[in-house]
Amino acid sequence: MSKQFMAVIVVIILAFAGIILVSNHQSNSGSGKSGSSSAPTEHIEGQGSTGVKLVEYGDYECPYCGQYFPIVKQVVAEYNKQIYFQFRNFPLVSIHQNAFAGARAAEAAAMQNKFWQMHDALYENQNQWVQASDPTQYFNQYAQQLGLNLTKFKQDYASSKVNNLINADMAAGNKLNIQGTPTFFLDGKQISVGESISDFQKLINAAIAKKTGSNSSTPSSAGTTSQTSK
């Protein structure tokens, strides 16, 4: 009788152990960062005839990203036919209180095919919203100016889908060991580039020449150089 009793106890213990193991497995499988199941964003512009790609990991609140913004915009416009340009989110949340919110606004606008328009609006009006206790009032204003459906914009802004996309970008950036913003990659290699159009030109022209096996020519409209200091 005692052996039977002991056998029952063992069975019960094993059953509880199995339940705990299953519970722990389920908990661990869902305890990763939000967005771990999402792929990074793919916001790309340009025709990319040479196959060269310039990627920026940026933070909408970052003042240095704001300084680079007009330079990058001009470079991308001048090389539009030759290269691809991609932007990915890397909000430095530990030092920029509204950076993640800014990324949310851009990704919410992307749900209505207006990512680049909101991207530009956030940088062009950076001084307006970065210190706001509630930046959403500004984001809603930009959304209206861009002709977005404001109700949908607000819903997407607060959605887990947008949150996951940003976290996926950040995870991709962390894998690349990004330490600050803006960080640029040219054809998969991190580059150090000054705040001038000519600095970008030199690197892009070299990448095009390497990719195509021929000398690249700087677009004629890139004859002037713009310099911004930090």
C-alpha cells in the first residue's frame, strides 16, 4: 500500500513539473522585446540604377540628425537615379524623451503611404515638438497638413504594429553595434562622413565605381557644397 501511495505521489510531482516547464516555455517564448516578431522597416526611395544603397539609422529628435537632414535630402535628390536611400528608426530613448514618439508618427503616416512626407515634416519642424510635454498635438497637425485620415493616423500611432516595427529597426541597429545617430551605411559598410555634400559625393562616387566597374560622375547639380557645423 505504501508503495502504491509513493507511486501516486511521484506521478503527481512529475505532472506538476511538466506543467511548470510548459508554463515557463510559453512565458519565455513571449517575453522578448516587443517587435521581435516583426521584420525591420523597408522605407526606400530612389531608382538605384547602379545598385548602390545608402542607409541611415536616425533619431527624429537627434540634433545631429537634424543638421544632416537637409544635406542628405539634397544628396539623395541628386543621386536619385543612381542609388537607393533607406531610413531606419533608431530612437535614442535614454536621452531623447520624444524620439520614440516621433518614430511612431512617421510609421503611422507610412500606413497611409506618407512616410517620407512625415519624415521630412518631423525634421523640418524639429525645434517645434522635441521639447513638448505632449508632442502628439504637433504630430496630429502635421498629419492633417499632409492630408492623412486623422482618425486612422491616431489609431496607427498607438498601435502595437507601429511599436513593433520601430523595435525591429532598433534590434537591427543593435546587431550592427550602432552607438549613436545618425549612423550611415553604404553598401552594407558603416561609413564616417562629414556634414557636407562633397563628403557624401566622394564616398558615393567611389561606391558606384566599385559596383559598376567604371568611373562615376557627380550629378551636375551637386557642384556647390553646403557645410553645417555641430
